Amino acid sequence: MISERKWPVVMAGQLIAGNPDSNVAICTLWTPRQKVAAMLDPSRYAVIGNLYSRDGLNYLVENLLANPRISFLVVTGVSQSDMAASNVPSDSRNALLALFSRDMNIPALDSRFDQADLARLFASLKLLTVPLASLHYSALLSVSQVITHGPGRGEPVYYPPREVLVADVLPSEGMGYTVRRETISEAWLSLLDLIMRYGRVTGTSFGSRQRELLALTTVIDRPNVEEAFPAWSPADRDSIDAYLKAFWRRDEVPGVTYQYGHRLLSKFGEDQVALMVSKLRHSHASRSAYCSLWEPVADSHNEDPPCLTSLHGLIRDGKLHLFATIRSNDMYRAWPFNAVSMASVQSSMASSLRCDVGQLGILSTSAHIYEENWGEAKEKGLLEAAKYRNTFSQDKRGSVVFRWGGIGEADVYSPEGDKLLTVRGQTVGVLRRALEPYVGLVGHGLYLGGELVRLFQMKEEYEQDAV
């Protein structure tokens, strides 16, 4: 048993503290906890907090075990299912209800919890749900008013801090990274690999840690709304479909800080996606088909401002390219949903414009993976990402064919096979520097470097190896 600790024991910075003698804890799901707290007498509750995802169950359970005084958990607010206007099996409210029905097989639940501790907790803790189509705070207030304070249910149970991977960080650029893949799922695995190798370990406002890269641009050559992710990922098909429904919802859902669909389609008086389409229909050369989800003054004071901040559409060579900017991006849990929703916007716009879908670019200004997901990202993500390093990727800048003509010569070809130019060099170094502007992939460059050395060693006998 660990010695007594200050309560809440985890995520204290993300909770609103009330009366430490109260036996009521309040979970507001996706509804801002500040809005609920503003309607309640702080003497009536011990703590108020959100539960955005199933991963948050571990923090909630750890805090409940550490405070035996809590005998009522009031659950209220808007869930992911509410925002999608359909049932989302994996949303946080469903996971919480399943947990209180003694379902201990929830994938996100930490295996370090002792089953006997959990059994005692759920036997003594009463769950009170306040299902609200919209936020009836008066109903929540009346529920909390009838709950009396109690002495508690026994001794607190503390668990040691969650073990996380050693934060080994390799030196890197510091800012400005690029991942380029054919599909969204391939890109996701590659960016997990990149962040777990080079992501700097920093703190968060939640009191936890993250591995973070600054200014990570991901380019997907063939974005697809029907993208399939690995079975172990958080992005199963049902969850993606529910996210897309919520994303495209134009009306405002009461109790939610922001919604992308509302900000894109109605909040600012006009449908911004339709305006982008109109701009591009008028001129395919336009560079101003742009929409913003950021309110400069209001969001500067907002404790939970939107993560997606802008979209920019461009038509080039008959294809609609879309570029999105995301200021803060959870790359493990949220990025797959972000990318598919951007592909959905791109597909919708391309259909309206009767043009092909081009590339999808996403700039994640703060690209991070929270410490509770480091294990999955490294053990599973890196393993699968390695598969793509063993497959051929065509360099978008073209191919190179070497030959010896008294000096080193290299013909540069387009990806389609058309000869573009020839460069020459008396030494390996000279020819390498002449070729450098025409190489876009690190793997391609490593291959060419090896061939360059062989060319100058073998000269007239040189025959280029296959890629």
C-alpha cells in the first residue's frame, strides 16, 4: 500500500474542485465542466471533470479508488453519441455504463487495477445518470441537492504511477517534418514511428506528458473516406462513421464548446465549404478558397478552442488538393478521425466541382502522443510502419540512371519515364551535389549514394542495381 497522497491523485489540473467533504463526483462527458460548475453550489460536489474518451476511465477509476468518501457519481452532459445523433458503441458514456455494469473487458481499462478493488468500488458507488437532450442544469442541481454527505466507504486505495516507456529521444530538426504516403492508414503508422523516435518529451496542461513534434506535415496521395485502419487502432469503422456524422452536423449542440460542422457550415452566417466551392468554380486558378474555424477574440479566451483551425482548397492539373491546419493534434487517438473527415470535405468539394480528388495535406502544429498511448504507438505502430520501409516507393521527383562516359553521368527521368536532363561529375562528391535537387525521398537518396560509389569504382564495367 502506498502512503496517503493528495487527492485528486491524477489529472488534478483538469478537474474542478469543490467541497472535499462532499460524497458527490460529477462527470460531464463532452460538455465543458466549467459550464456545469457555474450552475452548481460548490459545496454540493467534491469534483467535476470531463470524460472525452475510454482512455479517461483509468484516471476516473484511480481517483475514485483513492477517495472512499465518494459514494455518488453523477453523469451528465453531451456524449459523442449525442453529437453524432446515433449510438456510438465506443463513446465514453457507453464505456462508463459498461464499466458500472461490471464489464471489465473494456479495451482501454488498465490491467494493473486489482479486480477485488474494482468489485468493492462498484458495490459501494452509485451511478446517477441525468440524460439530457439539452443541458437542464436545474435537473442536475436538484439531483445533487438531495445527496447528503457521508463518512465514506473505507480506506483509500492508491496505485503507483502508471509505468511508461523510457523517453529516449533522438536528435532531430526541432521544427518542420514531413510524412508522405499513399493512404491515410499508411501515413498514420509512419507518423507514429516518427514521433516515437524523435518526439520531444514535454509536459501538458493536463498534468501528464507527451512526445511532441512541431510543424509535422502529412501528405496523403490517395485520401479515401472509406479508409480501413488496423484492428488495434482507436479508429474502427463504426466510430469513424459516427465521427463523420458529428463533423457534418451544422446545428449547434448545446453544452459543447465547439463543433467543426457548425463552424464550417453555419456559425459565421454562411456555409464556408460552399463558399470555397463557389470560389474555385469561378476560377480554378484561385488561391483564396479558404475557410477559418478560429474566432480570434473569443477563442483566445476559450479554454477549449477548436483544434482544426483552417482549410484551404486548390485546383491544380484538374485535381482538388486540400490543406488543413490543426493547431493541437493527438496523433494516436484523434489524427485518423481528423484525416478521414478532411478527406470527406475534399471528396464532397471535388464532387461539386466535378474534378478529381488530389492530395490531402495536414499541418499538425503540435503533433503529439500522450504518454498513456506510448506503449501502443511504439509496440504496434512502429512494427507495422516498418513494413512500408521494405516496399518500393516512387520518388515524386523522378528516377536516376547512372552510366560511365569517361566521367560519372546520371540521366534524370520523370516518374512517368520521360528523360528530363543529364548531370555529370568528375568525382563522387561533385555528381552527388549535382543530383541532390532531384531527390525527394531519403530511401532513394541512400540507394543512389551506394550506386554512386559503385559507379566510380567499376567505371566502364558498372551496371546499375535494381531498386
